[in-house]
Amino acid sequence: MTKNLKIFQASAGSGKTRTLVKEYLAIVLANPAAYKSTLAITFTNKATEEMKSRVVDYLIALSRGNEKQLAAELTDELNKKGRKLSENDIAGLSAEVLKNILHDYSNFHISTIDSFCIKVLRSFAKELGLPVGFDIELDTDKVLEDITAKLLDKLGADEELAKYFDDYILYRLGENSTWNVANDLKEIGAEIFGEEYWRKKLESKDDVYGDRNKTAALIKEINKIKYSFENYFESNAKKLVSRIDSNGLSHNDFAGKSRGAYAYLQRILNKFEYAPYEGMRTVILKDGDLMKTKNPLSASINKTVREMVNYYDKNLAAYITACAVVKTIYNIGIFSDLLSLLEEYRRDNRVMISADVNNLLRTLISDDISPFIYEKIGTRIRSIMIDEFQDTSRFQWNNLKPLVVNALSERNTALIVGDVKQSIYRWRNGDMRLLLEGVEKDLKAFSEMLSKETLKTNFRSHKNIVDFNNRFFKTLIANFSNDDDNYLNDYLRDSYEEQSLVQNENGKKNDGYVKINVFPYDKESETGGNLQSEQYTREILKELKSDGYKPSDVMVLVRTGSESISISNLISSEGYDVVSERSLLVKSSSAVRMLVYLLKYISDNRNHLAKTGALYNYCLTNPGKADALKSFKSGWEETDKMFADTMPPGFFRDGDKKRVNSVLNDLAVYDLTEHLINIFGLDKNADPYLIKFLDAVFRYSKENDSDVTSFLEYWKSNQEKLSIDIPENAGGIRVMTIHKAKGLQGKVVIIPYANWELDVNGNRSRMWASSDKTPFNKASGFFVKTQKDLSESYFASDYITESSLTRLDNVNLLYVAFTRPSERLYVNVPVKRNTGIANRIAGALNSAPELSKNFNDNVFEFGVKKSADELREKSTGEYFVNVNERNELVSELWYRKTIIKPAYRKLKTEQQHSVKINRGVLIHELLSGLRSANDVGECIKSAHLNGLITSSETEEYKNLLIQIVTDRKVKEWFDESKTVMTESEILTKEGIILRPDRVLVNDSEAVIIDYKTGRERKEHAEQLNEYESVLRLMGYGDVKKYILYIGDYEGSITKVREA
Amino acid sequence: MPDFIKSAAGLVYKKHKENLKTVAVIFPSRRAGLYFRKELSALIENPVWSPAVFSLNDFVLKHSELDTADTLTLVFELYESYSKYLETESFDEFYPWGEMLLKDFDVIDKYMVDADLLFKSIKDEKEIEQAFPIEAAEQAELFWKNIIKLQKKNEYKDKFIEIWSHLNSVYGHFRESLLGKKIAYEGLSIRKLAENISSIELPYEKIYFAGFNSLNKCEKEIFLSLINRNAAETLFDADKYFVEDKKQEAGHFIRQNMKAFKNGLSDETSGLTEGKKNINIIGSSLSSGMVKSFGYELKKFIEENPGAEKNTAVILPDENILLPALYSIPENPKEINITMGLPFRSTPLFALIRIIQKLQNGKIYEKGKYKYYHGDVIRLLLHPYIKFLFPEQIFGAVRKIKETNLAYIEPQSFLLDTLEKGNSKDILELAFKPVSDVNEIISYISGLCDMLTLKLEEYEGNEGNKIFQLEYLFFLSSNLNRLRDILEERNTNLNRTTFWNLFVQQLNSSRIVFTGEPLKGIQVMGLLESRNIKYENVFILSMNEGVMPAGDTFNSYIPYSLRKAFGLPTFEEKDSINAYYIYSLISKADNIFLFYNAEIGSDVKEKSRYILQIENELKSVNSNLSVSHTIASYSLKKNPDNDIVIRKDESILNAVKENVKRISPSDLNTYINCTLQFYFRNVLKLKPEDEVEEILSAASFGTVFHEIARQLYKPYIGKTVREKDIDEIAATAEIDYNKLFEDVLNRKEELRHLNLTEKGRNALYKSVIKKLLNRFFESEKTRAPFKVVDLEKWCETGISVNRDGTEQGINLAGKVDRIDEKENVFEIIDYKTGDSKLRAFKNDDKFYESLFLNPDYKANLQTLFYAYLISLTENYGKVNAGIYALKEIATEGLQLMAEKFFNPEDIKLFGEELKNKIAEIFNPEIPFAKTDDAKRCEYCDYKSICGR
Ligand code: SF4
């Protein structure tokens, strides 16, 4: 049985793409037409592009007999498939395949999962009842903003909904949470795009959501559980305490004293904590007396407290569950309203929201659907490859599964590549469990075709880094198993199995250095970072400098945006350039900020802030113009004056520095921006920020509206998102979050704050949970904070899964971070609490064989430090694409020099408002199309069809024409007594083409008629003379010339003149 | 380099010198014809009547008895036919779908397909055999096999078959009704022509079909029959390279044609195989980047080759970048000629239409008047077409709207009356005319069009631009007329939404075609327009997959394999046509510049396949070819450092004294948050742009609560309030709540807009406040009894702070929400609606330090501030101060800062600290500067000055 189902475990740096491409080549070389029927699915557009170009590049190389290594691998790959091939055959085949692909490129099916799904969706639009030819909306926030606002606006009208919200608010006020529900609604509403929500929804049979009254009822029920529990304890406690007090008893009269029954009861009343002390339990267990001193009360106390303890044990789970649920259930309760509004949004705007493409597709998919899909999209896929599988979501997989099954059942290749250890996109629905177990389960039927492989060699990092990671993570994982909460480690253990974790270093790179500082987390620094670790970071930077590393060699990895900010500040304060998400924001360019302020100023010339801002940023971008700080000189007059003096020529109206050049008042936003670029000389010092801004303006006005006001609205809500790609030529130290760093690498990697949390954190993260216990089984699912106590609730199992996955996420982050560097890895580990990744790292370093010995007084060192130059590789091969840097761009006013023949018809006012078009021009047009009096009708008809005249006008113009062609003076021109040469042109050898309006010829005689509108001019006659002379050259002896004058607005003959 | 048109002209001249006007030369495009005549005239001695030169379209139009109708009419017709057999949605929803079907029907006729067979739908295996003619069999059968494969009942399959099985009837019905009206779509009329071409008399001795590449079945028929009658000849624009390389898609059709017809022009050109050319491939990120690189290269090129623009073409395969491209054409050349459509979408006029659409659909009817949504009004006023007429007045109006803070505006009284009469006012009167039914709307829009046209004609500024604006307007009004006509003729009455959607859809997809002077200046055109014509230098933009070529995106309802089966074109044919255009363009040119966007993104694909082909194949075929590939990027300059430090020199200091005469807690807070912010806000008085507040903001929410609370407590000033009193207050609140609420809104100008019922959120907040009040009363009861001393008390008093010896006088001021007396301690109370934390008072340095450094302590600061202020103004004796944090009111109730009451010493001490802090403001040594903590910038209005 040939192994057609291949699953590759591709650890960090193991040349995943190469493998993918190799497998692809194996398929297409085996059959040079197979590219048409092979679908490779990558995750990002960039990845798609990279894979395509890799395939092409390899094919080129192979066809030229290069890439021997690969050629060899392919030959025996193919031999396995039973194709005996020599390396020359490979070259030949490659050439053939290359040719095929280059000339049938549209059938070269490598695409992102999204664009593939969208393609399918499009081809089924009609059947799915989606708007045909819909657009794709990428901005989910925008959509949410819109639909939540709509929902809230319904409150005015929709009584029932309003009532529902009243309860909601009341509840919130009870919880001391803010009265402003809009934000929650948006935040939690985002879940309608999440898969967890839908999965719960789909799994559940009956679901009250969607029926607001039932939902409300359920909420009541759940609240009741909560309050009755609390009341039970509080009332009992009250009773007993008062009696105890009145008997003047004290803690000492109770077994366990301050941890005895009395203390317990008081605790209930003061702290609202209901959990009995362990001491009490033991007493109760062996039927002891809860009181030390004999006392008449004891009987009843013992009885009641026993009851309470039992009650507690019996109802705790329900209570916790209820508490967890009520926080968000109000929001989830109205998801169905949101969904219908979403529906509406899609229809009204004819868009699909990219976030719910997979969900929509889900409805279409059934396990035998593939052939139908292939026919609809017009591609019959045989083999399929999926990359980055650990980040694939359930729904995505379910949508792809039929295709995979189809491939396998037809004995074609299905290939899956991924690495559980690098799955860090769970918050984007990515579900690594698929790779871990799901796929194999789902494809059990094909298990005998399955071959699992691990790509063992690490091509990225130097030996010592590979060794370190091997040992480090082995121990790290092992240590977990010794914990009490070991039950949370199953996923970890499976994901970090030795055979998939341990990598071979690739022989060529025998160096590499790791340094880790472990230290207690002390006080925060000004910038919110951590002093000690910042101290270390400074030292590291010095060290790197002296070892000859360039800033661009260094990559600093952080967990959060705020960490990124504080570390960036630090680095730049050390005098290095920083390339960070913030520094890449378009708004960080003062030129851009100037432009925005100018746009604002032009929309409101009394906006003093805009004026000042424009002025200041202008001075900043044009040093030498004026001292920027002067813009803030006290007093508006000064600013006004400075503004007037400083702004460049062309900005103001000539001789009036109070008002802007009128040109700037009548432009759409894109035109305006170009004008400003031109006026403010930005064309002389352009940079990527300016280009990106211009591009943003362009895109916005292309896809939305082109007026300044709405662009400024857009800018307001998007300036935090618009940023430039890290340019190739960026010189600085790269600071980025680990998530962003996935798939990237750097010679040196610094991790300044390796102390993120390890386990679920109730304050931040939420999860979807469900239970089969009443009443919680009445709703499909609940969205609850992931707090520890859930482990005792009805949601325990959901909770445990969530926590295990969270733990895995956070370890994976560490793995991804540690595997980025090729030459050096620096880590600062501020140990804060005894939970968290930090002291896990410390622990591992302490206990790892081979490593622990390098870990002395909190500093760990491993491997050898070599200077950057020693490690620098000889650049291989010449770089045929040359790079050209520039900072000039062209921004010119085109319309001044654009030649067009205006088609519009002059208008003239009669009295206010009503206007009349210039009939003359039109009549002229009509006449010149007219052969003879007989085809007036035709002529009018086509004019009407071309939208020249409206049906209401047809009669009018028909009469005008008839009136003209039957006019005594001219009618013989139209009676076909002579040959008519309409539309005929005369060529002269000077290359001039003459188009007289009408020429009548009869052997050697010719009559020229020219139609003119408006007043009589002498040029008119001159033109005719020119015609005449030409006609004479053409051999017409006797030439007559007439001008037919047509009234501008009347459209009737005003004069016939012989010229 | 070869020049097809020139050779064609040569051939025609050679054969027909004597009597050129008896021949007709037919090109794929009119444009080629123009160049043809030019070439021809270069050959003649004396003036001559030109041969008839036109496009194939014109030819068909001339000789078919059917008129080609416009798409809208056709879709209307189709809509009627369709709804006879299948269910339909509203017309505007149907439109795109109808358009697609129309295309499909069109191609069916162009390729003379037997619709019966094509639209046959198969239920099960048995039927498949013999269902299809042999030539179609294989593909079609496989298709239906695959469909039938779905054993399970599948609704989508059923839906597909449902539609598919009716399309033939729809097609039939549609065709008949068109023929009945003697109108047609292209396919239909050419099919008719092809069917009886043999019987058609042509007034020409000879017809030359020149420069054709892809021919549909009808065209082939027509050509053949004319050729057989010896009435026609074909001339092909073919290059060795793609004729001989059988896999080169560019030659796909030419190779076929060369088999089917003979090429009147002796043999293929060799521009690609031997021509000496430079091809420069340039990648840059973002389409703006690409367009600007184009400008840069063009500039360089023209500088190096003066006058070259005459033979230069700029090809824009993506019409959307026309405007950006135009802006990137350097000062030289001095003349530009555009031969392509400008998407109407990208004109300001389109924006205007969308605005008035929103304006009219968003209007509300209140108290017998129509009111418009402020956002739309502002956008309308600021729209170029309105604004340019009288900017100053517009700015005034807009500011007024924002200041008076009205969500909905009644134009007459609010706007129009304030404008002085005159030519600018009438347009607004027109624009704000409320219209509802379709006819009204139509005349409303066309009215606006005409008026704008007039205004523009009179307008002096911005000459060059004007011509284009007028074009746009003309285009719009003729479109509108057409639409109106069609509606009238078919007397269909659409409802308002359908009309708007339809109208906007129409405009959205339409382009304005400029007619220019094709033989002058630099030529800007789409790829199509470049057919057959020779340019020495070509600049081609958007060389990315997805554009060059469009690739595997084909909108048709006829599945791929059926298209194949019946010989209908697929995206593959589309691609090869595209390839033909670009290669025949290159074959004629000397210098070629190819630009692509190198930043891959959601809608940007990799560089075009043609680039790969050129680099890997053409290069090796043609040894005279030099190819360069450049990545053009913009250099990343360090941002100028904008560290803002305002040193207090003489003038600044004076300004500070001038403007800071009074300090309120919030002023102080600003100063503590960021000294620079304080400078901007309190000294420079830079006001942030004001915006109309649609829904209750946190601030107004507070105000409303304050006001209502005050109203309720007013009667009790000076009295002692017991629990039962509070019950009464609560009762009043319960009963009069609506009235109270309304009153507040009416009293407070800035809140007036909020009693708009249709703004649901306000309704919500209204009830929130009510609930808050109830909670509030609950916790009030727990405090009772107490005496209400004063409400909303404004306190202000002068103090003097000492800076370097000299005294500086300044007022402390602020409004105290409420003062109670309880167990003869005076409690200064402030209501807080937002998040706010009050820490217990501690008399230690740490506390004071954070008080004056850390904005999180603002509640404490304010409270103490008031305590101190009161201690100066009144002599209350024992004083305590605190807040009602309404957010925590459920559990917290009134939070007081001191255990029982403040020790006067502490207050004094605080006073001293306060003075020191204030003195700092006047201290010349301490400049105003940015805060280090970027988090404090989050809500600052001056972010984009500071670049935070
Ligand atoms: S942006 Fe930040 S630094 Fe600038 S003024 Fe506002 S608070 Fe101060």
C-alpha cells in the first residue's frame, strides 16, 4: 500500500517550505500535467507567494541541472513511486513542467485557505442565496461597530428588547460594573465570529437563545440558584451567630478555635465565604462535637452546621456555575439579534465578512460534496497539501476534509505539514488538537496509507542553540509531570514527545551561544518595564556592539504591546534605531501628521489646533524653514502670523494669506493630498510612510467615499492600525511580539521579559462552556471567565481542556521565541510569582542534565561567543535583482495639460433653477449623421438609444430636424439628388484628416456644407475655403460652399450663408 | 521594430491606390483605424477620399437590422423573462445576477451554441449516454457524472438543477421578446448577421479584416463567407515568437487563425525574436509606490530622450489607478491624452450622490418639519462641489452645527435663513429639498446636476479641473435621463430603496470615457486600447497576477467544464488574449518598462507570469534583448525628533500669567498628567475639534444625573433629611422622572439633542440613570439623617503662591456638587459617574508624592482640593470630603476620605503642598514638557502634535 497520506512534523527551522516544495515537485514531475489538479494550501498570502516562487525557482534550477542534492532526493522519491528516472530525466521533466506552469499559470493552484474558501463560496453564491458577485469585508471591528450600534438604536422602538436591557443594566449596577454596555456588547459580540460559539450552538439540541422570553426565564432561574445559595447560608449564619453571641461564647468554645464553626459562621456574614474549614469537616466526619465546651446550644449548632456543610457540598457546583454564567449571559442572550443584523449588513452592502466565510461554507459542506465543488469552481483537484496545519481551525478543516478524503479514496496524495509546538494562534480559532489527534481520527479509514515523518534537521540555528533547546525543553516538560495539577499536561506531553522535539544540528553550523539571566522581579521602571532586566538588556546591547553585530542582526521578542513600547524606549535611549510596531505606524511620520492637520484645516479654517499642528509638523519636516517650537509661541496672533509667513507658496490665495488657494477647496481627498504633496514639497523627500498614507487615501476613496470629511472619519478610527511593512532596508533593531515573529529569524534574539503567565487567568481570558445539568443544559453554551473555581463547577471538563491548552500556548510561545535565533539567544527571566513561565525556566535550568552545571548564581551560559564576522557566511551567488533607493516622487497637476474634447452640452439659465441645454450642439451632431431626409426617424432613434436625447425630447428634435431638412433654402441638400458623402473623410498627404459636415458630389461638381451653431464668425468661412482648395486638388472643378447656422438654444436654422 | 498598421496601410495602398474609397478596412478598435489613416496619408500624393475604416462593432451595427440596447434595458427584459420561470428577488438584487446571465447568453450566441443541449440537465446515469453530441460528450458527461455522484439528497445540488433546467426556457423567452422589439445584445445581433451574411450586399470592392486575434464563432463565419465570396481578406498582427512556440499562450488564437485563414501580410514579424530592446522590470511596494516609481522612471526617461513622449504609451491594465498615474506624469511631457474610462466611482460627483442618498434616506419628520442627520449635512456642506462656492459661509455653518450640537437639523431655519441670498444659497435650497418618491428623486438629482453645471461654468478658479468636473456632471445627467427614460418607457415603478441601490450600482460600475487627441502628447490608455498600434516606448503598470492577467476569476454561471465542452471561452482564453496584447505591444517597442507591486497582500498577488516568461524564456530566445530587474524602494529617513520642551522665557511666562488666573481641580489634574498638555490646554487654549455628540457621552451622562439629583434635593436645602424624606424624594423621582429628564435636557443647551427617541441608546441611558437614582437613594437612606447645606456650590478664592521670592496671585475655584452636615461634620460630596478610586487619607510623604505626581489619585486630589478651598471660604469647622462613585454605589455608598473628619493641620499642610505645585506652573526653571509615560497620552487631544 503506497503511503499517500503524509503527515509531517516540522519543528522550527527544519526547512518546512523546502519539504513542501519537494513533495509538490515529486507530484508534478511524476506527471507534468498534475499541477492542474494539485492544490497546495498555505496560510498567508506571503506564504503563497513564497511557495509559488520557490517551486518556479527550483524548477529553473533543476532544468539547468543545478540543485543536485534536491534532484537526487527527487529521483529516489520518484523511484519509490515506481518511476525509474535518471537525473537527466529530472532536468528534462523539470523543463517541461516549468513550461507548462509558466504558460498555464492560472491553473497553478497554490492559494491561501481563505481565498480558496471564498472561491468556493463565490461559485455557489446563487445556490447559497448570497449576493452574486459579493465583495469581501476584512474589517470585522467596523462591522461589529455597525451592527451593535443598530441593535442599541432599536431599543427606542423595541419594547421587549428595552425591557431585557433594563434587567441587564440592573444586574450590572448590582455588580458595580460600568453602566455603559455598548463596549461589552461589541467585545463579547465579537464571539459571533468565533468558532467555539458556533460549535456549542451546533452541538446543543434545544437552545433557549433566540427566544428572548425563554432566555430571560433561564436567566431568572440561574440568578435564583445564586441568590438562594447565598441566602441559605447567610440566614442560617445570622440565626446561629446571634444565639451564640447572646450566650457570650467565643472562638475558644469551639473545636478548631478561630478555624472553628463560630469563626466559619462569622466569616460567612463578613466575607461572604461559604467554604467550611477542613477542621470542621473532620469533626463532622467522625460525628464529633463542633463545640469544645458543653453547651445547650451544641445540639442545634451541630445539626445546622452539619446541614450547612452538606448543603454546601451538594450545591456548590451549581452555585459556582451560576455565578460564572450570569456575568455574560445577558449578552449572549441577544446574539441572535446580532446575527440577524449581520445578515442584514451582508445583504445591504453585498459583502461577505471574511471572518465568517468558513462558517458560511460549513453549511454547504457534506462528505460527498467534493466532485460538485470541483465542477462548480472548475478545477478537479486530485492531490492536496496543507501547510501550517497546527493553525488550521475546526471549521476550516471540516471544509477541507471532504477534499482530502476524495483525494485519498482516489489513491492520490494528501499531505499535511505542521508543528504543534509552534501553534500560537488559538485565539484565531487555530486548533492544534487537529494535528495532534484529530486528523488521524477523521481519516481512520485511510490509516494504512498513513506515513508520519518528522523533519529532524534544524537548518536555522547553530549547533549549541539546537542542543540547548533539545535539552532545555525536554527537562521543562518533564518537570511539569511532577506537579499536582499534572492532569493539565497531557497536551504538553504529546506535543513535546522526544522524537518530535529533539533536532539534529545541521553539520555546517558548529557554534552558537545562549545566555540567560534569572533574577527576582523587583520594582517597575518609569517606562513600566523592569529595572533589573533593562539593566541586563543594556549590557547585552553593549556586548553585541563590541562583538561586531549590526542593529539589523538583532531581534527583540516581547509578549505584549506595552512591553514592546517600554523596551523600544530603552533601546532608542541607548542610541539605536528601533523598528517596532509603533515606529512602523504611519502616523509616526510628522509629514503624515502635517497632511492630516492640513486636511482638517482645509475643512475648517478656524480650527486653531489643526493650524498649529500643521505649522509645527511642517517646520519639523522642513528644518531651516522656521524653529518648530515657535509654533507654540503664546498667543494666536503670533501663530497666525507665523502660519501666514511660513506656509509655502500655492497654499494661500494670491495676495490673501487668510484664505487657502481656492483650488484646494474643490477637490476630492485623493486629489487634495496630491496637491498638498506638491505644494509642500513632500515630493522632494518622500519616504515609505508618505507612500503608505497616499495609498491609504487612494484605497479609502476607491472603496468608500472620496470626500475629505469621511476620510478624516476613517483616519480617526484607523490611524492606530495603518502601518508600513518592515522595509528591507530598515537599519534598526527589530522589536516585535512573539506572535509576529513566527516564521522569522534573526542572528541574535533577545527576550527581555521572559515572565509571562503560564496558566489561565480569570481576569483576562474567557472561554465557552456548556453542561448537561439543568438548568444549564437549556442553552447551547456560556461564555465565562476562566477562573480556577470552575474546576469545581459543572463546566469542569471544558475548564480543564481550556487550561491545558492555555498552558500549551504559553509553553509554545517560549518554544517559538527560543528557536528564532541562528547565532545567539539572550533571555532575561524576572521571577515574579511562583507560578508563571519564569520560574519554570529557572527550574529547568537547575535540573536539566548537561545544562545545570552551566547555571551558577543565576546566570546561565552555554556554547561559545564568536564575533559576528567569524560567523558571517560568504554570500552565495550574485544577486540579480538590484535595489534602487530614492526619496523623490512625481506629483504634478495633470489636468492642466490633458487634451479632451468636451462632450458636455452648454447650459443656460432661464429664470432661477430651471435650465435649458444647448440644442444647437445636438442638432449639429444629429445632422452630421444624417444621409437624407428619409432617415430622420432612424437618426433620432439611435440618438435616443445612445442617450443623447430622452424619449420626451425625441418628438421635439424630430420636428426640428424635419423643419431643417425641409427648409426651402436647403432641402435639395437632403433629397439624394446628388451623391452624399456623409462621414467620409479626406486624407491629405500632410496627414491631416478633413471631416466636412456634408459634401454632395456629382462628377466634377461638389457642394460643401458646414453646420455651425451660435454667432457668425469669419473663421467659419476660412475653414470652408480650406476644404474647397482640397476638393479642387481632388479634381472637383466647381465647388460650392455653404454654412448653415443653427441657433444655440433654439436649434433651428438662423441663417444660410454662401461662403 | 515592426509596425503592423504601417504594413497594413502599405498593402492596402499598393493594391488600391486608384480608388481607395471603395475599400473598407475593419480593425478590432476604432483607435487602430485612426492610426491607419495617418499611415495611409503618408503614402498619397494628392488628397483622396479615405477608405471606409471602422471597427467590427460598427460593421455589425451597420448591417444588422437589430439595435443593440443598453445593459439596463436588457436586464429589465431578462428580469421579466426570468420571473416567468424562476422566483426572483427585487430588481436591484437581481441586477448583478441578471448581468451575469446576460453575459452567458451573449457568449452562447457569439459561439453559436445550441442552448437546448447546453442547458440540458441530467437526473441519472442512464440519461447521460447519447445526451450530448460527440464533440461535447466527454467533458459534459464527466460533469454530469460528478453531479449525480452526490447520492445524499443535497439542497444545493437541487437548487442548481432547479435553476439550470429552466435557463433554456428563460433564454428562449428572452430572445424572442427582444427580437419582437427589434433590439438585441451584441451576441444576438452578430449571430443574426452571421446567419444570413451570405445574402448581405456590401458597398465595398474589398474588405480587409486587420489585426484580429481571438475570433468567436460568428466572426469566423462572417470572415469565411466574405473571403469565399472573395470580398474580404485578413491581415494578422503576428510575431514569430508566439507563432512558433506552441506553448506560448499569446499565440493561441493567432496560430488557429493562420490555419483557418491566410495572412494577407506575407510573413510574421520578428520583433520579439530578434528586435533589440530594453525591458526594465521594476517592483515597488504598494500600488501608490508602483505608480510613483512609474513617474520617477518616466521623468528620467524623458529627460534622457527629449521629445520621446510622442512615441510613448502608458498602459494601465487597472483602470482604478488612472488618477494616481496621471498625477505621477512629470512636468514634461506637456501634453497628455487619455484614451480609457475613468471609473465614475472615483469622481467627487459620485461621493456627492452617495451623500445625498444618505441625506435623503436618513431624514426624519418631526413636528411638521423634515430634519436631516447632522453627519450627512456636514458632509454635504463640505463636499467640494458645495464648499468651493462659498467656503467661508460653509465653515461658519458647519461650526454652528457642531457647537449647537444638534443631531438632526432643520435646514430652513437653521441654515438657509442664516445665509445671505444669492447664487450660493439657491443650490443649498435645492439640495435640502426633501424628496421621497422616485420621480421626485430623479428630478431632484437632475436639478442639482444642472445647477452645479451652471455654477461651474460661471466659476473662475481652478480652470483646468473645471472641464473634467463638467464632463462628470454631463455624464451623470445623461445617465440619469437614460434611466428615467427606461423607467418611463416600461412604466416600471420601483420603490425608493430599489431605485437608489440600482442607480448607485449603475454609477458604481460605470466609467467616463474621455475622447481626446490620440495623435498628440503622451498616450495614456488601457491595455485594450493599445491593440495593433506601435509605440516605441511603453510603460505598463500593475504587472501583478490578478490583473495581468486577471486569471482564474471568471464570472459565469456556466460551469467550466461545460464551457469547455461547448467550446465557449474560459479564463484560459481570456489569459491568452491578454498575453497576446502585451506581447504584440512589446514586439513593436524598443524600450519597455514593466511595473509591479511587490507588497503581497490580501488583494495583491505576486508579480505577473509575463515577467517570469520574459526572464526565463524570451531572454534566451532573443540575444538582442536586455532585461533588468529592480526593486525600487523609498529610503527610510529617521523621523525628526520632536521633543517638545517649552522653556518659560519672558513671553511664555507672561502668557502663563495671562491665561492661568484660576485653577480648578481638573486644571490641576491636567498639569499633573502632563505639563505640556496643560500648556496646550490652559495656556495656548488649543481647542480640540468639537464634534456633535449623538449619544449620551460619559460627561453628559454625569451632568444629567447631577441636574436631576439637584432638582430633587433643592427643596431640602437647609433642612434635615430623614429616611422618610428620602422615600418621598424617591417617590417624586419615580413619578416625575420623565419630566425631570426632559427639563434637564431643555435647560442644558448642550444636551438638548438627546431627547431624540429614535436614538435608542439614549432611551437606554435614560432608564439607566433612573436605576442609578434608586440605588443612590438606597444608600442615602443608610446615611440619613443629615442636613443638606448646599448644592452645586461654586467656590472661588484668591490665594498667592510664592515663586522665587515674588508672590503670584491666583484663584482656586471649582463647583462642589453638594455639602451635607452630619453629626456636625461638614461633608463635601462629589458625584462621580465614571471610574474613580478614592484612597483613604494618609499623612505621609509617599501619599503626597503620588497625590501630586500620579493622575490615578485625581479623586483624592480633587476631594482634598475642595476641602482646602472650603476651609478658606467658609468656616465650617469639622470638614470631611468624599465621593459618590455611582459605579460602585451598589456596595460602596458614600466614600469619605478621612476616618471621621480632616485634621485642620492636614488640610493646611495639603494647602502648602498645593501651593508649591501651583507655584511650579510659574517657575521659569521648570519647562512644560511631554510626559514620559505614554499611557497618559491615551485620551489627550494633542497626540498628533506630540506623535504619541
Ligand atoms: S500627547 Fe502626551 S505628551 Fe503630548 S501633550 Fe498629550 S499627554 Fe502630553
